[in-house]
Amino acid sequence: MDKLTKTPILIAVAVIFHLIGFVGIGILHNEMVSSLTPFHLLLMFALLLLSYKDDFRNFIGWVGIAYLYGLGMEAAGVNTGLLFGRYSYGDALGIKAAGVPLLIGVNWVLVVAGAYAIACKINTKPLINSALTAAIATGYDWVLEPVAVKLNYWQWEGGVIPVYNYVCWFGVSMLIGSYANKAQIIPNKFSLWLFIIQLLFFILLRIVL
């Protein structure tokens, strides 16, 4: 089992599945591949969990908080419009509760974990690190947004992505990143590389779609 959880193997698995996704969605425009997005998110989440051996108990505690917080903020946004803006989710991300896909919390975990790992390479002072985490995560969302709309992950009222969405992304990401600092989460190489892989995936889709 230890051999299967080595970082290079996990990275290779992530690259392979993202390549399959890019070819299926971006080049072949295959709806079946697109419909597997929930499975893909769960697989990446499983790989992330497998990658954490040291301090796993502390990390899984952070994951639970980040998941619930991200999901809660999304529910507030969808149902009130007070966060992110006026938007609604499509069916591409799977089962929903209160209008929000349950997997969206997983997305927050994946994105912030990766952004935090990158930020830790730059500066480890808690406040600066949290701000860097938020900026990196928000930049990721800027790349993702047009692709997400085209793939019916979610839709914005009036078809315009509001600047306020990015303001809220920064705020929510900074709070989740701040908790990572407070909990002294140890960043790992896989979360960093997974973030880069996902970012490149959406950059390529943004180009071809």
C-alpha cells in the first residue's frame, strides 16, 4: 500500500485522468466524459487524502472544517445572493442540497489545499501566507469561471461573472487558509502538484471551448 501512495504515482494518476478529461471534454466534446465530473472530483479527493501520511489526523480535521465552511458559504450565496452574487448550480456536479452540489465542498478543499501548499513555498508568516493562499485560489477561480459556465457547473444571472464573486472567493479562501495556519497543517507536494495540474486543465479547456 505504501508504494501506491508515493507522491510520483499519485501525481501520475492525476495527470492521466486530467488528460482523459481534457481529450474527452475539450477535443471530443463527449458528454459521457463530462458527466463523470463528480467521480473525477471524488477520485482527486481520495488521492489527496492518500497523500497525507504525516499529521493525517490534524489534516482530516481541517478538511472537515474546510468542506463544511465552503459548502455553507455556497449555500448562503445561492439562496440569498449576499455572497458571490446571483447564481445557480446546474446538474453537472451531482447531488444537491439547498441548491448546492454536495461535492462543491470537496472542490473548496482541493483548491485551498493546493493554494496553501504553494503559498507555504513563498512565505510562512500566518497573515501573509493566508493572503497569498486567498490570492492564488482566487486566481484559480478566475481561470475556472468561464469554463464552469460552459460546462453547466453553474450559471450567473444575466450571464455576467461579477467582480464581487472574486472578492468573496478571496475572503472565503483567506478564512480557510487562516484555519490551515492556525491548525499548523503541513503542506505536501501532491496537493501543490494537483493544484497545478487542475489549473493547467482549466487553462487548456478555456482555450479550446
